[in-house]
Amino acid sequence: MDIQKAFCPRCGEPAEEGLCPRCRVADTEWLVCEPRITTIYCPTCDSQKRGKTWSDLQMERSELIGDLAVSAVHLHEDVRNVSITIRSEEPTPNRTNVSVGIDATLYGLPVSGACQVEIVWQREQCDRCSRISGGYYEGIIQVRATDRKINAYEREVAASIAQQAEDSLQEGGERLSFVTSIDETRDGVDIVVGSQRIGQYISQMITGALGGRFTTHPKLVGEKDGRTLYRVTYSIRLPFYQKGDVVVAGKRYYEIRSVDTQHLSVFDLATGIPKTLREADITRRIGNIRDAESAIVAFTQGNTIGLLDPKTYQTREVNAVPWLDIAEGAPIRVVRDEELEQLVIVG
């Protein structure tokens, strides 16, 4: 038998090779803690700075304290089955004292240790908040309509899209794609943005939702770090007719389903058949399905329907439509043609 391999040369206990586990543990510095760590955060938005990079923080302060304390703990590579407990106290707003307890196994033996870590909270305005507070912007989105003023619905949609776009890009890591302001003007809405990326994105989303088109107009404003700087005006022109408009063409009523630069895709409210119109085909607009009223079906008789007028409470007769199932006593949606004093069924 090889005696040197069979017994620990230090304590004489049996060992497969070299030192026994207990003596190896005694010789191993298995736990090292940094006594102090500094973390930089933005007091405005709570973003964290790691190295030279800012990132949005998506955790509670207590959870962050635990993560920072654990990052200060360094364990030997042979440590296994680690369990860590954290206790913290904050003597001042800028200091947190953390007690870290560690239970683990090393070379098959249980080990435990503890250390103290001081977290220093250093405040610094982040890149995004610095730009916002300084009035920095890279683009203005001007939302206007063709030959009319935009309505309250379009204003609401444009503002909502801008906020959704900002949330989406921020969650994707584009911290500098922010909305500086949303200002209502007499003719429309102006959206001031922090990057050209979000300006393009919002413009595409607004025209996708409301129709129309947009053009870009860059203006040279200077140079920084050898890079030419531009501010871009995104000029959005919404169409004269909107999705959901109920219009008259050739003595028939149509609902506009979509709008492009050349044609209108419409739904024939008498037959339920889709077709295409030009703007020149339309003689007038009577309303929009967003503003439809609810009328009760008083009776049905063949191709005739009796509707209880929601304003006068008188019964009005209209033609039945093949694309909608109608039952007596049920409500249906109508748009009022004030000029001809008719109710038009829209759904």
C-alpha cells in the first residue's frame, strides 16, 4: 500500500490522495468579499449605470440591494450547493450596509461564512434625462389633415401611438428614443421626439392607422464628434376622408374601409358588396361609424324594417340589408343623414 496516498500527511486521517478534505478546506480561502461597492443611478428615472452604459432598471430597490451584495461575493471554484442570506440596513439615503451569510459545501464538507458589504449610492443624471431636461430633440412630427382640421379622434390616436411607440422602443433597449412633448395646435398635433428612429416609427404607425402619407425634411444643425447632425421634420398629411366615414356616391351609401393615395376601398351599405371609389365619385359625407347611434328594431316586414328613432322616438321605415341579421326588439347601429332625414344602417 502507498502510505502517502492512504493517509493525510498533515493530520494522519485517511485520505485518497494528498490532504484530507478537512485540511484542504482549512488551507482554502473559499470566500472573499469586496468591503465596498459603488453603484451609480439616475435620481430622475432610477436607471443604473454599469461601466459607461446606462440601462433601465426593472426591479425593486430591495432586490437590487441583494444583487449588488451578491456581486461583491467571490467564491472558490470548488464551492458547491451555495445558499446565501441577505440582511440590510440603510443608515443614510446614500449608504446601505449589508450582512451576507453563506452556507455551502467544499470538498464534500459543509462550510459557512459571513461578510459585510457597504453599498454606496452615487447619483448622476443619465443620458436620457440629461437630454430631456436640456430640451434636446432630433425631430418634430407634424400631424395635419388635407383640406380640413384633424378631429378629436385623430388627435387622440396620434398621441396614443406616440406613447405606445416610446414604450415599445424603450423596452427594446433604445433609451434615447423618447417623446419630449405632444403639443396640440390649431391645425393638428406636433410630436417632439428625441431620435430619428422614433420619429420614423411613429410616422409610419400613424399613417398606417389613419391613412395618408408623410414626407421628411431634414435640416442641418451642426456637428458633434465629427458627425453631421440633422433635425428632421416629419410632415404627415391625413386624407380628407377617413376610415369609417359614411359617404354618398351615386345616391348610395358607402362605408369607407381603407384609404390610399388614389382610391377608397368602400363597403356598400345596401348590398354588403365591397368596391373601390375615387374621391371625385363622392358627393357628400354624412358621418362616421364612430358616431353611430343605437336604434331599436320595432318591427320587420318583408324587406322593410321599422326603427325607433333614438332622437324623436318615432318609427322610421328603412330597407332591410342582406348583410346583417335583424331581429325585432334588438338594437342596431345607424348613422343619421340630416340632409335627407334618413337613418342609414351601419351595423
